[in-house]
Amino acid sequence: MNISPAKFHTLALAGVWILGVLSWATAFLLPLDWPVSSMTDRSALIPIGPVSEFVVPGQLFGTPEAVSAIDVLIRVGGPFGASTPVGMAVYEDVERTSLVARSGAEPVSVPAGLAVIRFDLDVAIDGNRRFYLELEIPPDNPWPIFVGGTRDDPRRAGDYLYLERRPGWSDQDLAYQFFRRQTGIQRFIHIASVRPEMAWTIVLSLVAVLGMSAGLSLLALRNYGWMTISGAAVALPGLALLALLVWLLL
Amino acid sequence: MSPIDLTLAFVLAAVPWLAGVRLVMWLAPGESRLPILLGAGGGVGIGAFLLALMTPLRFLPVEIAARGVFILFVVLAIWAAVELHRRRPGWDISSGWSMLVFGLLGVVVVGAAINFASGVWNGATHENLAVRMAMTAHMAAGDWPPADPYAPGVERLYRYTAQGWGASVMRIGGVGLFEAVLAITITSVVAIFGGIFATVASLRSYLFGLFAAAGFVTAAHASFLGLWKAPIGEYSVSRGEILAGLDRELVQGFTGSHGFALLPGNDFTNVVAIAAGFGGAFLTVQLLRGSSARILLAALAAVCFGAMAAAAEQTLPIALATLALLALGCAVRRDWRAALTVTLIAAAGVALALVPQGSLSAIAFGSEVGSRASFGFTPENFLTLPTDAMLYSARTSPFFTVPAEQVRVSFFSPIVLKEFPWVFLAFGLGAYFIFRARRFYLVPFLGMALTAFLIPGLFTDRVYPINIARFTSVGVYLAGLVAGLVAAELWTRSGRYRTAYRAVGVTLMILVMGSWIASAPLWPARLYDTANASLSEDLEVAAFLRDGAYGRRALVLPGPTTLADVITDDWEGQHKFVVAFGATSIPLGLDAYSEGGWYGAHYRRAYDTLDPEAMEALGIDTVVVAPQLLSADQAEMLTRAELDDRLVLDFVSSDGARYVYAYLSDDND
């Protein structure tokens, strides 16, 4: 099939602009799970348990901002591949007067022992508040279950581990990590409000990268029209940003 | 941080630059290319300004010296603007290349600003703020010569020159410490890029200049090759979170030295020194290319090298070795006049480096301050590199580690070959181009990088063994420059194997820049977490302390009592804000570069018991307290002192996280 140069130009022009607009739109509008707290260092982890329907592991915790998913570390005993359903319930307080959110997951026994288990909450919980969470082990679970804990973590100040619904060791906490599901643009607006200097560096970095991309496009596509060159200048960093966000956060 | 202060600081920091453009136009009258004039102006102006500032400080009051030098350089800057308008030098770089270069420079500048800011506000690094910026703040508030912020009755064996520039910006503009040091650091980073570009472009072409500058500012250990070892998914599923925590280690390698990207956050004085050094390099190149103003060029080149050495003494041996190689090359070509001129530049550079107050002059003139330095000649370490260096030893690196007890490794050990494959490739190809393609311009660049790598195997710093690794750091950046030149040579080669040459060049640059590229997207995350839980209150305390007369001496409770404590963010890092932003001394006697033993012993007694004798001997008149961090014993000690009327509450921060007490000794009861 022969394509005339004019038609090729038009196709190239349409292609780069579609790629550019799509990549930037996806990067800005794709909901991603942004980590809003850090997981405990590997070296600071301790196994807590075995836990069960009676030895219920719970944790009083504070949220740095709204949270839509919580990762905890769970080890399922038994042969590799064995699994058991585990629930998570988040309450207003340790008295469990009001249920705020719920989630469930099915951790699997793996050679590494403790594995990261994601609990996507059915309702996002508020930021800058204290809650109490419990892991619910089913009564018919046949395997010993351990949860990952940490000791004397200054970032967990004010937090408290509970076992059997009673305060556990005062220097121990469950190891957990919070996530917040937001689009890129929502995340940027949040960062701009709490860390404006960080937002500025992001904007300036993007402007600089767009400049580099414009320069490269101008050098590589100098025989094409301005529309093609500017389309490529927009598309290149858009695709790179999208790939980066997906790789880092999805 | 006010935008007006920040703008003012950058305008003041740009004055030496524009003045440097005037000097370059004067000394290289045949140069009509704007990219060269602007590129070289930064380094030349910074070098000239630093020495012009530090020389009168020997005999004039600091206020007069700073104002006089600024007036002189403002006149030169205005003159430069007028001349640029009149001569209209051409910008002969295409739009595409211009955008590419400015885009790259923009990313470099944002990275430098982030790394600098994260060291100040987010506890990413500590020595810059706790030592060098603290000195700058004390210079801006006190008399000359400045006292050691950690041993206020004593002059510190240390370099003062870059801090002097920051302090002069603070004095002239009335701007804050952060704004002033950020402005001179960023100005110097851009001047380094411009200086390398102009120097190399004068020798070869713009393309070579761009490759060399890009190689220098992005050079880092090839630790990105170990990314596959990052524990992603093991304890957190978020690659972003894991990598953000590791981004420092990405750029940093096992030697503990680091890529240039981290230098602004670790040691801004080095950045300033390197900028001045490339000003000298540009002028030397102009001289050897046969400019008519030989004497003036040589004199100003020596000024730049002198300023460079005074701002960071470890750069001097590297510059001297390079100038010696140049002189030797001129002698081999029987250009005796050029050889003699280069030798005179080296000699005059050394002499001028002794003019500013600081470590070099103290050591050379045999003062008591200078006697605190102790170096050793240790050829038994030849062809080895130190493994432990600076604040963040790479033993924390999850990628490449060496046994904790191994303080040195051979150049050719597997760990070096893994971390620096590109250095060997660049040096090997550089030698090939010199001997086979007669690219003799590469000799001084290769020589300076090699010197920097070899010195740690020949000499030791007995006071601070860790300091010798600073040469390795500079060696990494200089090897990046060499790699850039080699890559440009490969890129521009013609013939049958052109594609293969280009592929090797691209591979080399990927190895040089890989860690920098991999870590760049994560830099903004470094500004997210703060180690200082009561930052705004720390700044309130700093403003309160700064508002009083300069000369306060504070005990910080709880706080550091040793150097190792000072360079941490323990106790919410409150001591860093007292000593730097508050321009208040904490007389704990940092190290052997001051009267560390005497101050340390007395401060420990004061810290543990508020011992009146120790408090009086140290001259402590202020006690800064973080009440929520006090132990029960410390709280009781303070309550007792308050009841005894030895402590009087002077200031409480807005949320009560910081108290400032006046300490009343028996003398001023």
C-alpha cells in the first residue's frame, strides 16, 4: 500500500498528538494507589502470633491523610500454596462501637514467610484521625497464622497493638502501610496544598523535561511541520511519565 | 522563605557572574560567541569575586570589605550589560540544541535545589547545614575572622571562602541563610556547567562542550545496574515507595563518595570551588590559544585557581597536577614561553590561595590553628580507594557492599569494576584517542581525573581519615567529564565502523548517567518527609535568638554532645536550627579542628548537670529546651535550676515545643 508523503505527514501528526493527549490524560486521570506511609524496615520486623479467632490481632492507629487501602504482613503456616480468608474491620475506636470500613483478602503460604497482603477498604477512611483495626481469622482456619510487627518505631508513636482485644506489648505495633487511591491530578493538588515546595519542583522538572523533549523533537523532526514537532515534544514526556507512574505505583 | 528574598539573593549571586562576562570580554576580545561568553563568565566572575572579597577581609572591617567588593562588581556587571547590548554577540546554537541544553540544565538545577533543600529541611544530609551553613550564618552576624560555632573562642582550621560569599549576600541583601546559600549554590552549579561547556567548546566544538558538561554533572556510580536487587514486593508492593527510600543509594556507591547531583546537599563549598576552578581552566585555554592579553589572562587564571583552592583545598593538588601536565606538554612542543606561563599560573595560584583566611593559609604559615592538621604519605595504599567516606557510607547500600572492616579496596577489585565500569572504559578510550588519534587536548582532563583517583592511595588525613575520599568524589565527576569527551569523540568519528563507535559512545554515557536518570524522578519525594517534627517552632526559636545581639552561647537540651550527634537529626534536629538559623554558638567543641577536647569535656559536664563552673567556662548564657523530649532527670535538673533562679524563661514557641531560658551565672546574677 502506497502512502503519499502528505498523507504520511497527516497521519504522523495525528498520531503524535493522539499519543500526547492520551498519555498526559491517562497520567493525570488514571487512579493509582499512592503510598501515604512507609512500610517498616525489613530489619525491624518481628513475627507476632500465632493469631486466631480468639487471639485477635488489633491495632490503634492514626492516619496521615485519607486511606483507601492498608497493607499488612501475614504469614500463613502450612504447605506452600495453602491459603485462608482473612478479614479486616476498621472501627471508630477500640470499643468497636461503630464500624467504619471493611475488607477481605486471601493470604497464601509462601516460602518467604511474611507476605504483603493488600486490604482494599470498601470505604476510604478519613485523614488525621485515629481508628482501630482488627484482623478477622475464620474459626475453621486450619493453619497457624502470624502477622508482621515492629518494635519501637518512632513513626508509630501513639499507636498501640492489641491482642485478644486487650492492649498488647507497649513497644510493639503491627507493621502496616497506608495507600490512598487518587488520580495524578488529585494527588498533585493534595501535594500542592501540603508541600508546595514539592509541587514546585515537580512543575519545574516537567517544564525542564518538556524543554529537552522539544529540543530533541526539533532536532529529529526538523523536516516536519511545527505541529508535528510540538506534538512529539508533548508526547515524549507524556509517555515517559505514564510509563513511570504505572511502573512505580500500579 | 519569601519570594522577594529569594529573588534578591539570586540577583546578588548573579552579580559576580555578569561581572565575569565583562572580564571575559575584556581578556578574550576576539570571542564573539554569546554561549562562550555567558558560559565562561560564571566561573571567572566567581573566582575573581571570591578572592576580591577575601583579600580585604584580612585588613578591613567585614562590612566595608563586603560593600566595597559588591559595589565594584555591580559596576562591572552593569558595564557587561552595556557592552553586551553594544556588541550584540551572536547566539549561534540552533533552537533545537538550545532547548535541549537548557532543558537538561533545568533538570540539573532542579536536582541541585532539591538535594540542597532536602538537606536543610528534610534531614536528608546534615553536615552542610550543621557545619558549613552554620559558619555562613555566624560570618554574616559576627566579626571577622569568624569564630567556630562549636568552639566560639577559637578560630577553626577550616575553609571560609565560599561561606564568605554566602555571608556577604546575607549582609548586603538582608536575606536569610537558606536563600543566600541556595542562590550561590545554584549559581555555582550553572557556572560549572557553563564553564566546562565554554572551556571544552573553545578547544573542540559545542557538541564536545555539551557532552563534557553533561558527563560531569550527571556522573555517578553505576549502582542503577543493581536495581534488580531492590527489595520491591518483599515488604512493600509499592516500587515508588521503596525506590524513594533508596534514591540516595542509587546515586551513591560503595566508596561513599557520590555523584555530583548530591554535592549541593552535602557540601556547597565544593560546588563554589569547582565553579571558580573551571573559570581558571577557561582562561588558561584562552591563554594557550594565543590571546593577546597574556599577562592579564595568566593573572586572572591564577586568581581563579587561588579562589578555588581557598574554597575547597582538596582541589588544589588536582589543579596543580593538571597545570604541571600542561606545562610539560608545552615544553615537549618546545613552546617554552607557554610552559613558563603555565608554571607561573600554578605558582601564583598557590600563593593567592594563601591570601584568604582559612585552612591553607593556617597550615602554610605555621600558626597554632594550622598545626591541628596532620597528613601522612602512605604509598603502601597506592592504587586503592577508601570504602568509607562522608556521611552516608555505602555500607548501607542494598546493592553493592563491602565487608564492614574493609576500609580500602584495590582499584581492580570486583566491587570497583562493578561500580565504575565506565571510568575504566573512559580512561582506556581516552588513552586510545591520545595515542592513536593524537587528541592531545584530552591529556589534562584525563590527568586531572586520574590524579583525583590516585591521591587517596598516596596520602592520608590523620585527623579525619574520611576526608581523603573527597578526592575520589571529585575524581568521579572529572571522570564523567572525560567520559563525555570520549563519547563525543566516538560520536563524531566517521568511517566504516561509525555505527559501532556511536553505540560504544551511547553505552558509555548510559553507564555514566544511568543512576542519575533513575533517581531523578524520585527527587521530589525527598522533600516529603521531614525529620524535624517542630520545624516551624525551631524557626521561631532561631528568629528569637537571631534578634538578640550576636554572641549567644547555648546549651541545647536534649541535644548533641559530640560530632557524631551533631550530624544526625536526633532530638528533632533542633540543634541545627539553633546553630545555623539562630546564629548561636553551641560550645560542644566539634572536633580536633578546634579546641575539641577542652570544649567537649566542659560541655558534657554542663549538659549532664548544668555544672556552674563548666557553664561559666563555656560562657553559656542561653539554654534551648525541647520539653517534650526531656528525660525525667533532665526535667528535674531544669526545674531545680529554675527554682535556684539560675534559669529564667525568656521565650516559648507557639505550640510550646521549644523553650528558651536565659542562664544566669553567679557573675551576672
